[in-house]
Amino acid sequence: MKDEKSTSVFINGLLVPKEDAKVSVFDRGFLYGDGVFETLRIYNGIPFMLDEHMERLIAGLKALRFQKLPAGIKVYASRVIEANKINNGILRITVTRGEVVTGIDPLACMEPTVVITATEGVPYPEESYLKGFRAVIANIKKDRNSPLCRVKSANFLTHILAKGEAADAGVDEALMLNYEGFLTEATVSNLFLLKGNSLLTPSVESGILPGVTRRAVIELSREMGLKVEEVEIRHEELFEANEAFLTNSLLEVMPLIEVDRQAISNGLPGKITAGLRKKYIDLVKK
């Protein structure tokens, strides 16, 4: 078993043991959650769809009006994976605005803070895919007019509180509605419903973070001959669906079998969902 103390972390241009990785107490990420992050899977030592995640990360930094953008992240990510000898695991990239420059525009900071970590391990056991996830509809709602909907912000409190509702209910996830009553996403994943030969997923305009895995699954679904519709979805439509599933980089394609203690279809993972997961795994292996 690997010694935890040997774990290396990339922080601001240096690869250091995790116990030596420090961020300033004046860092705006610490003070305000002023930053963005990306989490992705590592398969066979390679971060999957890193270019797509970097594209979203940079778009998030621009949306938050970062005046300086970090460089070299892809190279540093590879070094962290190599240093920690990760075969299959999780890569996390965090970028904050950095330290405040006193008396100047609050958006003007010294340099962005960049932290990259890599850990070994498969996030979810095969048993989870065989059983499927259960969820609740969260009381906390999303504001689809907020510019932060489409930014993977380091200020994640809304989703954390909604995840707490799932924990209180003893289930795996919480689905979030917007203030108009339409489904948006789960706390850490995007949502899909299968109705007949159509695959429905909440539109970006509903107030979702457009997931990298979501985009890949949409493309794979079309290859399977499914009609994909990005639309507004009422939560009652969950129980009219033949199947439902959740997607993100760590979940991949996870069956959703129950919401608010009511079964979706027959309450079992569906065949189309299983087929999509297989196609996604095949994509990973390319």
C-alpha cells in the first residue's frame, strides 16, 4: 500500500509533498471562493478529455474576469500524475484569483494560485452501476439567470447544501430545480431521461453547468440512433421516463432508478443506459 506521506501536489510552479503545500490566508480562493476547478478521471495514467476540461476552465476564468490566466497546466498535470505514479484515479485542478493587492481593484491580484492534485482509486464500485442511484428533489433551487450557472466555481455551497439534503434522506444524490420549476442538474452531475426513442436533458438555458461528459454522452447517444433533445423538463416527467441516468467525469454514466422514493419505470437500471456506459468505456479505451 502506498505511503500517503509520499503524495506530491503541484502548487504555484512547484511540485511539493502534500504536507508542504500551503495557500496564503489572503488568497481570494480561501477568502471568497473566488476561482474555478475541474475534476477528471485518469485512465492508464492519462487524464481523460483534458483538453475539453481545460477549455471549460479557461472559459470560467474569463467569465470571472481573471486578468491573468495561468499557463502550463497540462504539463504540470502530467508531472503530478507521474510523480504520484497514478494509473487509474482522479485529477483535480484548482485555480483561484490569488492574493489581494491592497487598495486596488479587487479583480487585480498578484498572480493566480494554481493547485493540482492526483489520487489513485476508482470513484465508484461496479455494484453502484448494477444497483443504480436514488435521489431526492432538493429544496434549494438554482437561479438560471445567474452567470455562475455555467461556471464550475470554487464557491460550491449551493450544491453542497443540496447534497446534504440527499445525505439526510439516505440517498445518493439530489436533483435541483430552477425557480421556474424545471429540472436543472444533480449536485455534481448532469441528468438525462429516456422517453421512447428520445433522450431528454435539461437545456443550458435551464441553468445547468454544461458537463464535459454530458457533451460526450450526447454525441454517443446520437451515434446509437437516439434523438437527443436539450429542453426544459418538469420534474413530473421523471416518472414518465423509460430510463434515467446521471453523468460526470467520475460517475461516467450512472443509472438513476428512484426519485423521492418513487421508482423511475420499473426501478431497475435500463438497457439503453448500460449500452451508453459501454460505449463511453469504449471511448475511454481509444
